[in-house]
Amino acid sequence: MTEETHVLTAPPADAAADWTIAQNWSNYTPEEHATWDTLFARQSQLLPGRASEAWLRGLDVLRLDKPGIPDFDALSERLMKLTGWQVVAVPGLVPDDVFFDHMANRRFVAGNFIRRPDQLDYLQEPDVFHDVFGHVPMLADPVFADYLEAYGKGGQRALGMNALKYLGRLYWYTVEFGLVQENGALRIYGSGIVSSAAESRFALEDASPHRIAFDLARVMRTEYRIDDFQQNYFVIPSFDELLRVTVETDFAPLYDELKQLSDISVAQTLSEDHVITRGTQAYAQQHNRA
């Protein structure tokens, strides 16, 4: 993580003990609502045919009556009826234990700030567009909703096992940058992809990145970059399979095994990988990322 304005080490004075704050929807400026509307229009036009069916179905949750940044209370009311999840505002990136506790109890934490108009194409820290447009549609899917709850409970267990880097990689390569096989084609569901116009195209259509079949231990050994396109994307066969693997795996011995193995670099492929599409790595080489 980077030490940015919204990366905090202690809750601000107006935060509750669980780090939640009021969204203060009425305080958003017309420019901030316009930024959301611009991003929403661009991405919702781009994603049909690229995003997973589950994500596209969930998009309806965001189609509220009024334009602009959604009201978290209204979102939560709709989500609670569908999957029992709610969206709660936080001042920025919260500590791991806080994050896992919210997730284990079906509370999705979202920043309440939005990027500036000159940051439409890239923002390193997650804002309300990334958190809400990117994540909330998948919270409306019952299977993925169960996966996120299971992940939160797994995170609570991992806190005392010195294993958070492995669990963080699982989140990164599924929740943030995951691909799924649907009807013989690759589709995107990770929030970091669906909230980015450029990466929505890159992840599916560019020849540069590798696209590798999901394997839990493989994913948890793989490093990642937070400041550029991914060089490896991992493809799940279905959300049901992702949930099954997560629920049925005993992570304690897996962590012990992983600690004896070396990490895998961001662009590396292994002989045992099931490579769905082998990338050229041209983007990485051009941008000195190899």
C-alpha cells in the first residue's frame, strides 16, 4: 500500500469504533456527482460483452432513481434483501482486522471520497467509484456474496498465522482482478478491472498478459503490482468452484507449505500452469515492467 491521504493509521475523530463514518451524501458537490455520472456512463456502455453475467445482473442494484454517487443507505436496503450485505462508509483504507471483521459480517467498507475529474483513467487508492461500481454488483450475487463472507472469516483466522500476504494475493487475483469462464469465453468480474476503462479492454483483448487457470496455491504464491496493468490474470471456472475451494480448503497447512516455497514473480509462468492464453509480455517490456 502507499501512504496516501486516505491511508490511515488511526480512525479520525468522527469515526465509530469500527472505523465507519457517515457517508454525508448531501455534502457531495455537483462536480463530484458529475464525475460519477461520467465514469458510470463510460463503464456501463463498455462492459456488456466483457463483464460476467453475474456482474451485469448486479449492475441493476446501482441504477437508483437519482443520478450521481449512490446513497449507501439505499444501496444497503436493496442488497440486504438480495444477499444480506450492506455498504458502510469508511475514511480510507482501514486496518486488516477491521476490514476482515466487516467482511465476515457482510458489511462492505467503501471510501466516501471520489477522484478528481483529471483522474478519470487512473487512481492508485480506491475511491467510491472503484468500491461501489466495481464491487457492489458482485455483492448482489448469492454465491459471490458467500465467498466474500468466507474470505473475511478466513482473514480473521489468518491474522495470527503470519499469512496475510498469501490471503491478500487471493483477494487481489479474484476480487480485484479476476476473470471467469462463461459460455466458452473469458469475462471480467474483478472490481479493479470493471472500474477501469483501459484495463477492461487490456485484460481480455490485449495479447500481452498471460491468462492462467486458477489454482489456489499458485495464486497465493504470486506477487502483484498495484501501479499498473496485471501481467498474469487468473481464470476461475465458475463462482461456485471458487466458493467450494475456499470453503473446503484447510488453510493452516497450506500456509505452512507456502512458507517453504519461493514467491512467484508477477509475469512468470510455471511448467505446471494451465495457460489459457500465453501472453507476449510486450506491454511489460515496453514499460520496463519485465
